[in-house]
Amino acid sequence: MAIFTNHTGCIGKSRLIDVLLRKGINIVKIFSPEHGFLGTFDDVVSVPNFCDNKTGIPILSLWKGKNDKENPENINLLNSGGKKPTSDELSDVDVMVFDIQDVGVRFYTYLSNLQQFIEAAAENGKSLKILDRPNPLGHYVDGPVLERGWESFLGMQPIPVVYGMTIGEYAQMLIDQNWLSVSCVNLDYKIIPCKNYSHEHLYQLPINPSPNLTTMAAIYLYPSLCFIEGTPCSVGRGTKFPFRLYGSPYFPKNLFSFIPEERLGATNPKLRNQKCYGYLLARNKEDAIALTGNNLQLKWILNAYELFPFKELFFNSRFDLLAGSDQLRIAIIKNSSESMIRASWEPQLDEFKKIRKQYLLYPDCIDKN
């Protein structure tokens, strides 16, 4: 057996791999994603192979990002990022297991790992088990839908930024919609569903899924604030409030101030050691829920663009990949209102919701009427 997992792959307080080993199951290798098996590496940077200290099981990294310590925001995720398990790596494997905590956002890279893992199982004739987990953002669907031609590891399929599905539901959609690069007609797969989960629930993650999503407030704000990662502005990596604030040295100096510094999971944060000015949006999850409701918010990226003095330098190459096309960037440059921008993506969003409904495994709370 081979397992794709990280530090979130737990049953209660025990690691999944330890539970399976106690039951006599032979685990020959572990595959790990961005941030590594322990969830401590910076975003984007390459993660090496190593062995689990406790069991000695080899851990093969499926994240091969490019290191650019001077300009991490300029790394091209269109041509780097995750890799698919190879036939050689799967030669001694009979069953492939996928178990990781996702956060329900298109550009959170574990979703692309899932696609490649399914494809590898189909290509190599392996049995596949997907252990489903609740989606902390499974209670709404919103944001621009990725357009074909804009695929990258930040989004491989025509889905919105917040897609309102669990990993298991999304896997079913990938397979049944024939969105994969290989045929899955003969794929032997099974989804192990969650118990007592509903899309009406605001699920609280028991373990931080990655080093800069350290609170539920950050997770609720993540879909909206991550657009700012495609700009010269900071979203708080290297501070006590990652994905709960945003700012820049060029914003008005009467705003909330912060200085990004080296921290675990942010060893070289954007604007390191520079004093920034901006907005601390939420100190707790209640603040974040009140700010976002059941919508992706555009007001913060629009405000950042308005305040940034060098408009021609505002967007970097990552922005369009996060948005899923160039349309959001063009609309912002044209000073389109938030309502106009939202209206532009509604037709595609409605079409996605129709597809999504076919693959839900749990009670839904979206468009009940």
C-alpha cells in the first residue's frame, strides 16, 4: 500500500499510517504534498524526499516547486508544482490511498494532487481508496470559474474558487465528467465517506492544514485574500496573523502596521523586514464569518489596487492563475465595480452548481429552493 497524506491524516490523535500498521497492513511508501509530510515547508518551495522518523517508511515528495528565495512571488506555477507518481514508484504498490485535509479552495494545491493521484492509479491499474474528510468551506460556492487554457497547479478544472465539495465528491466529479487525462473506465476505486457530515456544518479543523493557515479565521478569509498573493502586497505571511491582514509599505502610514519576519513556514516572506501598513481584518473566527458570510469578497483586492501607487506593477504572473483567467485582472484595471465583476461570473457559476449537485454525498445547503 502507498498513501498520499501529511500531518492532517489522523484518526483521532493517531496518525493513519500508525493505525494501519497496527492492523498489519504493509505500507511501502508515503507520498507527500506541498509543505511536506510534516506541514512545515514554505509554500511553493521544493520539498525533498526523506523517511518517517518513527516508522522508517520512505516519504516521496510530489511537490517539486522551484526555489526562488529572492522573488518567491515570481515562481511560475504553470510550469512547476506537483508531480504525478511514476510507474516505477508504484511498481511495488497494489493499493493507493488518498487521505489529506483539504480546505475547499481551487488554488489550494492538494486538489491538483488528487487529480494526478487518480490518474496515476488509472494508468497503472492500481486499486484506489479515497478517505473523505469534511470541507471547512463546504457551505457555499462562489468566485470566478477557471477558463480552459488557464490550467496550472493552482487550478486544473473549470470550477470556481470556492467549490463547496469534499475531496470524495470532487473525485467523483472528476471521474464521471471525464475531466481526467486518462480513461477511468476500468479504475477500481472506492470513496470512504464521512459520518454525520453535512454541507450545512461549519466544520472546525482539528489540525492546521498548512503552516500559514493557522486559525479558522484565516481559512474563512483565505479564498478572498489569496488574490493579493498575486500582487506586491503582503497577506501576513511572516506575522502572527497570516491570511488575516493585508498591506504594503506604500499604503497610508496611519493604518495598522506590521513587519513580516522569518517564521516557520515563512522563512523568506514577501516584504521581509519591511514595515507595512494595512488592515487587520479578523482577530477570531467570528469576525471572519461576519466579514465573509457565504461569499468570496472582492473588496480587499479592489482596495489594495486603489491604494497601491504603482498601478503598472501591481499584478504579477500568479494573479491570473489564482483567478483562473485574465478577466478579473482586466476588470480591476478598468475600475469595474464589485457588483459588475460578480455578475460577470454568475452564468458559469450557475452551470457549475448544476454539475456539482450530481455528485454530492452529503446533505446540501446551497440553492435549496
